[in-house]
Amino acid sequence: MDSVFSNDAYIFWDSFLKTIEDRINAQSFNTWFKPLNLNNLTVDTLFISVPQSYYSSWLEEHYISLIKSTASSILGRNVLIKFIISDEKNDATNSLVDSRENSIDSSKFSENKTSYDNFYGQININPRFTFESFIVGSSNQFAHAASKAVADAPGRTAFNPLVIYGGVGLGKTHILQAIAHRYLNSGKHDISRSNVIFVSSEKFTMDFILSIQNNQTAKYSQIYRNANLLLVDDIQFFNNKERTQEEFFHIFNDLHQKGKQIVLSMDCPPINLKGLADRLINRFQWGLVTDIQPPDFETRVAILKKKAVNDGVDLDNSIAEFIAENITTNIRELEGSLIRLLAYSSLHGIDMSLEMAYDVLGDTIRKTSRIITIEYIQKLVAQHFSLPVNLITGTSRRKEVAEARHIAIYLCKQLTSSSLKTIGLNFSGRDHSTVIHSTQKIEKKLQSDSSFSKLIQSLTNQAKNAE
């Protein structure tokens, strides 16, 4: 296994935890990182022991980028992150929670190693994201049915491409990876010759850039053109990347002409995509376009109950209903609230109760189902500063415009469930680092300027209390 588990590994782990502690607040560190232990450190993988299964879910959802960047900066190389449940056998070959179920035997891919160093790593799908773990309700029923049809007969239905759109945290990534799992586990295909690629738009772009740097664009293109099933997540982030769009256009055409299945996810209907070429948007509408809406109350309760069962917890109906009534638009937030309760219960050695849910979740639950949108915040800030919205979202560097823009971006991060990339996209295609910079700038000013703090609080209250 090429383990480097030695005194140096312990020194690394101590430095790793200290760095994390400096980057997040004390409560988050004490809750999510203090209970962790170093399981093993090899040349290419960091194995982290977690006390309960729900830690893996939470860390994956909220801290995986921080964990990877911190480990890589200390080690001077990129490493994979694997979580090990501490009460299971201390076997570093185990992967994420529930990976022993609904997973793919990596030995099936041995014949394909001439094309990929590790085929399962190439498609990079989470073993937990299967159709069996996907809760179906009226909000996602059609997308679910279409996805299963595509997985069972890729390229042989009218759903090519299959385009699934919806807001952040509604299960788009889950359902795309479920298609890959069902296809690969069906037993109907010769895996050694069936190329399946699941990739985020960001990875597609970064790999393309790397292929240009290494003069390997032909090889890069061939890998994608050999796919029998291509799944691309968050396609909206191709915006304003002209060469990436050009490359994807030709790959799309080639696969579609060969009858290979293409599945795409995005945050809005194709017609509303910004910064993408018309010819791409047109092709996205060749097959089936379907959406995933926020889940209804019954589906939200079912999601919570299913999550609790998977974590071996008997969740009282009153607690599930309390969370479902107050968190209405985002499945990640829904599950995150349950994980927070589970962590609190475990760390303090007390049983979960409705009273505990009130106390622990009181500062995060939403008292209303009203959704605060990026567009609403942009208009609110523009109105306050008597500026046109397009000036705030544009590229002007005038001091008063720039400050209004920083405030709008900060409020979008605080009050919406949108990702940093989506927020940046709505401010003339800025990248996530710009969103972080704006947020940090506002946070720094809040610490030293009381009148500015009152302004931000006033705008926050207006956004939350508007009819």
C-alpha cells in the first residue's frame, strides 16, 4: 500500500488539524474535526477515521474542499480523501459510508486499464448515490422515471440528451450518478468495453486546459468520444468558456450521431442559460428537458426518515415533521439539519427530542417557505443605493458601485442556498474566488464599522421580511 504511516504522518496530522482550526470557527471545529483521527496516510490517499457514519456525509458535503486543499498544501502533493468508520474493521480499503452496498467490483475494470489508470476513479461516482437511496415524490417523479429509462436503454430512447434542471441541493447530482450505477450494475453490458464518464463541468474544463498544456487534446477528445454514457453535471458553468464549449459541441455531436447517451444537469432551463452558444443550447433541447422541484412536505419527511434509517437512528415523527415544516427548499439543508442533531446527540450523550431540535436548529431553520433569490437581493441593493441593477451586476469599478456589488454578493451568500459559482455567474460570470473576496471584504468591514453593520442588518431584515 506504500504507507508512510510514521512519526512524519503524526506530525502532518497535527499540522493539518491546527490549520483547519485556524480557518473555521471554534464550534464547527470542535463538532466536526476534533473527533476525527488519522487512520492511515499513503503516497496518494489520506484515510480519516470518523466516529459515526453521518460525519462522512457532513464532511463530504461541507468541508471536502477545505480538507483536500489543506492536506495538499502541507504534503506538497494532491491526495485522495477516504473516510473510515472507526467502529468498523480498520481496513483502509473500505471507502465511504455504505460503499460495500451498491458498489462496483473494481476487478471488472482491469481489462480497461490501458485507457484509464483506474476506471472507477475516472467516473468518480459516490457509492451512496443510487436509485435505491433516492426518495421519489411529486417534485421529481418524472425526472426519476426518465433517468431509469435512460439507464436501462441508453441511447435507445427519445430522451437523448436527457437534461435535468433545478435549484441547488435538490438531487441533480444524485440522480446523474444513480444512472451510472444502474447502467454499470445491470449485468447487461461488457464493462471492459462500456465507457461511462460522469464529470462536473469544472473538471471537464480543467482537464481540457491540461490537455492543451500537454499537447494531448486529441487524446482528451478521444476519451470522451469513446463514451457509451456521458453524464455532465452543472453544465451552466461552461458560460463564457468559448474553447471548452467548442470542444464539448464536437464531442456532443459525435456521441449523439453514434447513438450514445448524453445526460446533463443545469440550474435552469436550457433557454435561460447565460454565456453559452446558441448552437449548444439548441442541442440541449433535442431530447427531453425535465426539472426537479423542491420536495413537498411528505417527501421531505420521507427523506429525513430514510436518512435516519441509513444512519441507524430511530427518528421520531415529531422531529422529522418539525424539520420538514421549517426547511422547505433544499434537500442538503434538510439532511444537514438532521446530521447536526445526530452530531449534537452523539457528542453530548443525550437522546434526540423535539425540545433539543428547537434549541439546536433554532438559529438555522427557516420560519417561512419564502425563497430569497439572487435577483431579489440584486434589486434590493440597487434600490437602496439608487443604482441600476445592471450597473451592480456589471463590471464598473466606481467605488460606490463596487461597494454595492460587494454587499449584494455577501447577502446572496448569506441568504440564499446558491453555490459560490452560481452567485458569481449572476454577477457577469465572476468566478467563485471573487465571491469569496467580496464576502471577506464585507465581513472585515462589519468588524470595524458599526454604522455599516446596521446597514447590512437592515438589508438582511428587509430581505427576510419582504412579502
